[in-house]
Amino acid sequence: QVRLLESGGGSVQAGGSLRLSCPASGVTDIPNCMAWFRQGPENEREGVASISSNGEISYADSVKGRFTISQDTAKNTLYLQMNSLKPEDSAMYYCAAGPRASCVFFKAHTEAHARYRGEEFETWGQGTQVTVSL
């Protein structure tokens, strides 16, 4: 059974950068679809970026051009490089894993410019807090 553990969160000033990591343990191969989600104190959970095992990537409109999702298949680890951070990026960030269809749903929502809560993802980490101040 896959287990996910996020790290790399913290407090930064606007314009700064952070890199989140999420190793997937309990598996021999990286899951077919992995993604980052976030949830602020007064917001619904929303998808940030997804990546399939064959490298197909999707981003939410709010992070395009600033965030980069990547994975190291040798280490079964997911990353999220976050640059040009804004106060509105402050949230708990979660790593999630699921079947290939999870990435299809994620992509469909981003192409429709719609918020995606990640109902098709099966495994979630406990989250890492990101706080961006002015």
C-alpha cells in the first residue's frame, strides 16, 4: 500500500521560492498519477498540478508559469518547485496518488478552468504548510 509524506513547506516572503517533496513508499514503482493539492483555511481543496507516470503534466491556471511539478522515478518521489510565491498561495499542500484516470480527470478540469477537489485520487499525505507573507 502506497504511503505519502510531504516535506519542504515553510514561511517565505512574497516573491520567494520553496520546493516540496513527496516520496512514495510501500511501492516498487511510482504511482500512475501523482498530484499536488492545496487547501487554505477558508477555501475548498483545489488541484495545483498533476503528473502521470508517462510524464503528462497539468497545472491549475493560478500557478501556471510559477510552479513546476516533476518526479524522480528512481526515487519514487514527487516534487513541486514553487517560484514567485504570492500570499494567496498560502495553504496546506497535499501530495496525492491514484490510478491513471485520476490524471485524466485532473487534466479535464484544468482545461475547463474548473476547480478540482481530487475525488478520484486514492491516497493522500498528511500535508505540509506553506505560508507566504508580504
